[in-house]
Amino acid sequence: MAAETNHPITVDSTISLKGIVKAIFKDTIHVQIGGKVITMPISTEGKLNGDN
């Protein structure tokens, strides 16, 4: 059974993760979380730039 809707659902949420920073580049940051290294874009809004 699938729900059909004409209204898209959007979510704007903030999460907090703790990990080991492995590398910081001009536009991405590489963080080790749970044994895996993930790449995240550095936000221009200051969220990953320490401007909170």
C-alpha cells in the first residue's frame, strides 16, 4: 500500500554528529564517524565554519 499525495514533504532539520576530523579542504570536510569516513560540503551559511 503506497500513499499518494500531490503535496511534497520537506524537512529542514539540524543534527549533531561527533566524529574525528580527518581532512579539511576548500569546499569539503572529511569526518570519521563509526569507522567510516564521510565527506560533507562546507556550508556557506557558517554551520561548519565555527560561526555558530
